Amino acid sequence: MNMKLIACYWFCLTALALPAQTLAWEEVSKDKMAKIFTGMSDWFKQTTNYAVTVTHASFESHLTPVYYEKSTGYFKKEGENYHSFLLGIHSFQIAPYKIMLDTANRTMLVSNIEQSIWAAYTLEDYTYQLNSCMSIKAANFGSDKKYRLEYGENYPLERYEFVTGSDGALKELVMYYRKAVPKDPENEQSEKVKPRLSITFSGYKKGPPGRNAREFDTGNFFTKSGNKLAPAGKYRNFKLIDQRLHAE
């Protein structure tokens, strides 16, 4: 056997035998964690023009390394407007409308825009929400920061972890569910496992305002006559469901 191949072979075996990197976790107070959440919220409010790739991946158990299902989409924001494509659904917020497109069922739902609940959260609100936590920890994760929130027995999650970059942007969050469910839902005797869900945010791109002006034109979706909406353009054959609570 080639000596370089032998050296490579032994290097790989040695690497596999090494234990995974142990993070140096430090306890974090609820007050400090609330300030961290406030900083994350400020990042999203102050960064008005950006796009990011969003990947949802579900896993059969807390430790399973290979995902069970995976879906990749994106989120684009420009000022108060946004376009998300998550889990197969397109959502637009173009004041004063929120538009959701189900391309599989050829349906368009139009409603009033949502006022972000998080925009109204105060430091005291975040602190109160953290009362459910049994433990809060943080650790350096390369150049990033990783946080772990652990919950008591009556909470639906065992723990919640998230990673932020050096600029404060959210990079990943992972939810570890407490309830064990059958690995095979159709088999009552199936092994039970506790699933987890991972959502990653990658490829952040910031840009100048106005570059997505055509994307946020309601004329792409419907026309308006008085207060009546009718689907238009490539969506003209969609069924439009108007759920606005009041006329403009």
C-alpha cells in the first residue's frame, strides 16, 4: 500500500477516535440573557435590507446525525416589506397587505399586515419569559457564541439552543422536544424517540433599499376595484381568499 495512503488512513482513524470538542459552558443570569435577546431583536429591527437562506431540518431523535426531513427556503426584508419562502409557502408583507401563496393548491390568501409582537417586547418581558428556564448557559463556539436554555419537566422542550455570529445575527436554533413519539407512527409497538428540529440561517446578504421594488409590487398578485381584490398576472387562475378585517 502507498505510504501516503497508509498515513492518511491512520490519521482518519485517529481523528475518529478523538472525543468531540467539549464546550466550556458558563452560567448566564436571566437578566443578562434578556439583554442578549433584546440585542438580537435590535439587530433584526435595525437591519432593514437583507436576505438570508433558511433551512429547516427535522431529526428522529436528539442524537441522530442524519436529518429525517429537510426544507430550504429564504427570507428577504426591505424596510417594512418582506418575502419569505418557508416550508413550501410563499408569504409577502406589502403594506397594508399580507399575502400567502399556496402554489400546490393554487390559493392566494390576503389579510391585514401583522404587527410584530417582538417589536413591542421590553427587557422585563424577556426576563419574565425566561422564568420557565431551569438553567441558562453560554459558551464560545469558534468565533460564534452558543446559548443553551434548559426547561423543567412540564415544559414541551427539554432544551433550546441557538448560535449567534460575532455581529449578533442569528445563525442556528435547535429545539429538543421532551415528549417521546413512535419512530413509526403506524406501529404502536414502534420504538419511541424524542425528536429535534434545527433551523439554520446562512448566507446573509445586505443590500441597498429599492433593489427589490418590483418584487414588492401588489400588482404582481391582484388588481383592486373599489375594495374588491381579483387575482392577476401569473396568479390570475388562483382562488383569492380575502381575510382582511377592515377596508383601507
